[in-house]
Amino acid sequence: PAAAPAAQPAKQADDPAKVALARQFIILYHPKTDPKLIAERLDLVIPRQIAMAKRRDPKLDEKSFEKETRERVLAANEKSLDHQAHVVSRHFSTQELKDLVAFFGTPLGRKVGLETMKIQQEMLLDNRKARKAAIENGEITIGPAPTKTPAPPAKKSK
């Protein structure tokens, strides 16, 4: 008979203190993940969503629609933030997370977070422009790579 597969070690639970620190870091580093800011943005967006939904369904219960939309969006953000915090907590020590929270709580730390997103967007656009130019100049081809026809066999000299 075949041997039973080796038992997998039990997955260790994430340290709740580290998860909490990781959450603080994530919100400081990516302010758009802050549930307070998302709630504020919903205040601006939901009236337009209600108007669009009302055009599709004139009998729409606006209060229920707003409540359900708000709950759904906030719950999805919370779930994502929780997942990210657990993952991040596994990659840093407690002290490192405290240091990250301290740094990203400073004006320079906040600037690093904001500028990093802008830098990444700028690099992405630059790469797209460079790729487009390379395609237009024939430096890059799109589609299957051209096949090379084999060279004829070399003639043997006598």
C-alpha cells in the first residue's frame, strides 16, 4: 500500500498586534484605503449612483439602495484591508511595523506614499509611450515571431 502523505504543519495564526500595526501602516502608506476617506467619497458618489439606478427603476427605494451600497463597498474595503494587513504582518517584525507607522505618520513619510503612486503612474505611462514608439518604428513587432527559413545546406568543396 502507498504511504500516506506527510502531514502538513498547522498554519500559525497571525499575531493580532502585528496585524493591527500592518493595518495602520497600509492606511498611512495608501490613504485611499482608509475607511473614513472611503465613507467620505461615498457621500459624493452615492447620489449619482442613486440617480442612475432611479432612471433604470423609477420605483427604487433610495434609502435601501444607499444603505446597501454603502454597506457593500465598506465591507469589501474592510475585507481587502484585513487581508492586506495579515499578509503585510507576515513580512515585517513588530518593531519594523512600528518604525513604518512612525515614518509614514510624518510629513516626509506621507509624501513618500503619495509620490510613490505618482512615480509608478508616470513610469507606467513612459513605458507605454516607449513601447508604442518602438512598435511604430518597427523595433518591436506584435504577433507571432517571424519564422526563419532554414539556410540551404552548404556546398561541399572538392
